[in-house]
Amino acid sequence: MLETKATNSLRCMEIWGGNRAVEQDFELPGLDVWLYSRPVAEAMDGGDVYYVSSCASGRISRLLIADVSGHGPEVSQLALRLRDLMRRNINRIDQASFVEGMNKEFVQFNQEGRFATAIIGTYFASTGYLQLCTAGHPPPLLYRQATNSWERMELNTHPSSTGNIPLGIMDEVIYGQIELPLKKGDMVLAYTDGVSEIRIENNKLLGSDGLLEMVKTLDVNQASRLIPKLMQKLEAESQAPFQDDITLLLFRANSRQVPLVSNLLAPFRLLSSPKETTYFRETAKPN
């Protein structure tokens, strides 16, 4: 069952996430965020992990979804480790080092061939710029309000990067990233491959191109309804029950500024630990 909650204004120095079924809205400086996650077969928790965090001043927001091989308690343990990584990096500007740290966590945890694809975004409210990095993950979709058009984002990596490799495959990986401005009304839709691998008419995979064409038919003037409407279309088009966890993350640039009080209190927040709200199943500790 999905855990549906009221819109959450994420506080500074706060981390929110987990790997349970959930439908949640967020208000962040510069961004409106909508998250939907549903484990396969109505399980309590799944292999899709999601996190959202806000730095001490609220100027830096970080969003990620990761599709981890496996389900249940072992994924929850990895979700805990990712949460700790989010804690350590909540105030760090350098996204690349955060992603490389994620990869090292997966490598250390990788005792049974476990790996994950991931997409990580860092948004800077003061400049309106978004950094995006993928690790073997399907390409997100980008909506530009100025042209009223959707497109698939091709995340060209830096020449020095090792490549778009899933987390946990190699110990030393240099991940590339792109940086792009988001104007008011621009949107990014990220998703796990449980969406793009849905079987549609004639047993064809939907794919990222099929998803793009489907999204183009939706009303962008009702962004808060975009994910529910998309899920309705996916369920209608699917030729069989969903075979994998599904997670959708949509965020839209707005004109909301960082409150002055957040900037004034930032030095004091740095002295405290991040607040957190995470949804996962804890594994019992041995006696």
C-alpha cells in the first residue's frame, strides 16, 4: 500500500527517503518535487531507493533514485548506508565526489554481485542551475516551458570519465555530469527501468522513447497530477502486471527563494546533525 502524505516543506539539514511504497510532494527553495514509488507485487519494500536532502542554508537540494539489484531487508541495509552517505555530504557542493562515494559504498557492500543504477541531481537555488549524473540509469526527460516541449536528455560525460557504469561494478570510477539552467516552469522527470521495461502492445518494451511520447500527451499545466496521470496510462497500456519496482521523480523549477532566516541560521545548523525521515525495514540486530 502506498504511504500518501501531505506536501512536505523540507527543512534545512534534513534528509528524507527510503525504499517503501510512497507518494510524496515536497517544497524546496527553487523546486517543487513529486515522488512516487511502488515495489513490485505490492511488497512492503523494494529495490528502488530514493532520497531528498536540503543543506544547512537550504540553497543546495540533492535528489537521487537508485535501482538496486535485489529486494527486502538486504536493500534496506544498503538504504541505511546511502542515508549515512547523504548525511556526510549534505553540505558538500561537489556532487562528483558524492557519486564516487556512493560507488565505493556499493563495492564494499557487494558480496553477492549486488549493483545499482542511479541518477543524482544537485540543485542550486541561488543560481537556478542543476547538476545531473547517471550511473547506468535510464536517461531522464526534460520539459522546457519556453518551447512547451519534452525531450530525452542525453547526459554526455566528461572526457576523463570512466563511463556510465552502474554502482558497485568497479572500485575506481570517474563519473561525468552535466550542468544546465532550469527556468521557472522547466521540469525533469527521472524514473527507474521498471517503467521503461513495461511490456506494451505486441509485447514490445515501452522504452525511453515510448515513455517520452506518452509524457507528451499529458497536461503540463497540472504538474501535481502528471505522475498519477502517467501511471494511469502505463497501467492501461501494459499487457501484463508490472514485473519490477516502479519509481518516478518529477521536479519543477519555481521562483521560491531561500528565506533570509535560513541563511542566518546556517552556521548554527552546521554544528548539529541532520534531521531525517526515512522509510525502510530495519533488519533485526543479532543478540
